[in-house]
Amino acid sequence: MKRTSLFLVSLILLVALPVTAQGLTPAVAIQPMTLITKLIGVDQTYGMLVRGKSIYLFGNITGVASTDGYVQALDETGQVQWSLALDSGRNEIATAATIDARGSIWVLGSSAVAIPVLSDTSTVTSAPLTTLNPDSVQVDLTSPQRPDLTDVIAWKVSRSGNLLGTFTLAMNRPVLVRSAISTSVGISFVGITSTLSGSAGFYATSDLNGLMSKPLNLGKVDTELNALAKMANSTVGIFGASSESISGTKLMGQRDGIISSVSVAGKFSKAIRSSNSKSARSWQSATNSLFLGGDSVSDGRMDAVVTKFSATFVPTWTTRYPSSSPAMTADGAISRFALFSSTSLIPGIKGWRPAKETSVLIGFNARGAITSAHRVAAAPISIGYTRDLGVVVLGRGTLGVSIFHTLTR
């Protein structure tokens, strides 16, 4: 009788509490995130940093003749505390940012080479010119072609919004900075640069005075570096994608997600590649706990992929969900978080069946089981975490950008 009773109780519990794919963990209910603010008309915000109760947005302002960067600080209520235009007199864009060990904000991007200004002060007077146009042809005036962005540019900004310095690194070919992190001696950053054969990923550093290192290139035909993580012994983990042989490893799939590291001596370790032979993979996001986010495309279907790695890059757990965007990741105080645009049901979330692509924030425990789920009413741009604000999400809508948060730990 006791065995029969225990069996019946277990059966009732299993029916009443749906379980996730990771094991006997009760399914969670979807919750809305709390809106902090909407910024109407702001459509060129590129990313976000969070620190304490402060939120920093960075992006670009496009004019008739040039594009410039900007950075602004908001408080926990969404009120703008200060805003700073980042204009060095060149055509430039801001695409990455980090906060250094002293609290200064570094915004990085790409810039055109500065145009020399002629210093000849002589004056020539001539008769007015008469335009010859006997056929009265209407001429369309067009803006001059903008030069390629071939320099890395970095703006160092104080916490109060003052520009402390502008620094550049000549790459001599078109370049895009994808991500930056703070280190014990300054900052490190990665991105993509053009080559004679295609594209390469690159890694470079700067000290706190803006002295930048010579870039290290990885690949030369089709390689990109998108994210970084601080590791032990001042090593930096780097993550991206490649469809060529690099660091002694050959292509495994259509395009592989790649993992490597850079030593203090400036040497790349042997690359670790994803192994699905029928898919195109990439890593797009990483945290210092080595919680990676990216995507996998196979047979026309995209999945958002998240994987938790050990300190030696051994996967401890992984999961993937149908999506229309790569997964972005963040570390919480206890949980790990992933943000992406979901296109299908997700086991472990009650009633989640989006009729169209919908952004979702998922929290995971140390074993990879889902512990929380939040609906996000905007397309994902960036994710961050602080103890004061919890998880913060920047998203894009039809009228501008919105900032949400939840105090999930």
C-alpha cells in the first residue's frame, strides 16, 4: 500500500508540474520585464553598459557630411544625467564600450583617416566664374563619397561625462570593433578587419593612457572575433567564427564557432572549433564565467545557442532554441542569463508559443535548468547586470529604443 501511495503521489506531481528538458525542474511562468524608460526617436543606439545604478548608452549620430559617436548616462529611473558627442573631426562610428578599473568609460569604434588641413595663407583674387550650361541641364547635387573607416578610435570619458582623451590605431584597411573589456592593465578589444583575401579577426590592447598595441590578426580569408572574457593569469579568451584553417585547426562545418585565448606574451592558443558538419556556427557574446552565446544556422533554420564552459574550455552544459537572432549572455549574482528573439515553444516555460518572433530573457542555474523567463517588448540590442538594477535589457522598437530590467538574481 505504501509503495502504491508513493507511486500515485509521484504521478500526480509529474502531471501537475511540467518539467524542463534539463531534468525534473518545474516549468516556470513567463513574466514581463519592468520598463525603465523609452527613448523616442533614438534609432542609432548601438549598445549599453551598466554599473551600479547607472546605465550608459552609446551609438551614432548621422549628419549630412559625416557620422559621429555619442555616449550618455542615465540613472535608474531612465533620466538622462549627461550626454556627450564624440566628434574628432573625422567620419567615425562607435560600436563597443567598456569601463576600466578606475571607472572611466571607453567607447571604441572605427574612424576615417584625418584629412590634412592646408596651411597656405596666400590669397588669390580672380574674376567670378560663369558656369557653362547651354542646355540648362538640371544637375543633382550629391554628398561626397565618405572615406573608408580604417582606424580604430577610442574615446576615454569620465564618469561625469567629460572627454579625457581620444586615441587612434591605424589599421590601414576597413575595420569594425566588435567588443571590449577592462583588464588589470587597461582594456582589450577585438573585431574584424579587411584583408587582401577577405577578412581577419583582430585583437589589440590599450593601456589607461591610450597607448595601443600592435594588432594581432587571426585568419586572413573569413574569420571574425566578436567577444572577449577575462581569464586566469591575465589571459584573455576570444570568441568568434571562421570558415578557414586557423591556429592549426581545420574547418569542421560550413562555418565554425571558434574559441581561443591570448597570453600575456601576445600569442594565440590553438583554436577550439564547433563540430557540427552541417551548420554555420558563431560565438557572438561571452561573460567572464565563460557563458557563451551565439547562433547555429542549418537547413535554413537558426537556433540561438548558449554553452557554459569550464576554465579549460570544456563544455559543462549547452542548449539551443529556434530563434531569429543570436543569443546574448550575462552573468548574474547566482544565475546565468540569455537574451534572444524566440520563434517557437521553449520546454521549461509554461505556455510559451510565440505567434511571431518575440524577445525572451531566460535565467539558468549552474546545471543549465531554466529558473526564470521574462518577455521583452522590443528586439534585443544589449544585456547587462548589476546588483542594484538586476538584469538590464536594451531593445529596439518601431519608435526608438527601450530599457527594461528585472531584479532576478
